[in-house]
Amino acid sequence: MKLIFIGGLIMLFSNLATAGDAFEIVSVKFKEGVNIEEQKKLMMDLNKVIKKFEGFKSRDYYYSAENGRWIDFVVWSDIKLAKKASEYVMTDLTAGAVISKMDEKSMIFSHYERVGGVKK
């Protein structure tokens, strides 16, 4: 089910991508005791961090009340800059504060390159 949802997001935003773009998709839950309002604020806090990295193009994030899971969808200009940003984000204090509230065991983090698709 998770993979179908992630695949749907890729298809939804693939029309915004150009050749060579890279997609970063993170699926995660927050730790017990972090209420939804705090979760929303924490996700918003990541905007300040992510948008300063070279190669950043866009970020959208989604919440499923059904399973308490977030999907974070980031578009980068290329895979090398996406991976570089992933390394640097771990040294950022704001990002560290957000990540410390996430259930790391629930996290699925991957980079993707567009291979194909279809449009109507």
C-alpha cells in the first residue's frame, strides 16, 4: 500500500519535473506523544532548512490521518545535489530537532530518478 501511494505521488508530480531531476521521498511517522499540531509545525520548520540547499526545486508534504504517516516529496535538480543535501541536513540544528521527534524505525527514505510515465 505504501509503495502504491509513493508511486502515485511520483506520477502526480512527474509533469513538474524536467530531464535529470531527482525525487526524494520520505515516508515517516512521528514518535508517540507528538501531537498533530506540533507535527505540522515541525514539518513546516523543515522548509527553512531544505530550501537553502543548492539544487532544491520544490517540496510538498502530505499527512494521512488514517495511519498517522507523513509523505515528504522533494524535487532536486539532480541526484548528486539531492544526496549532498541529505548529508548536510544531518548537521543542521533545526533539522536535527525535527528528526529527533520522528520515529526513525518507521522511516523510508529514498532518492528516485524518473524513468517513464504516461499522461492523458
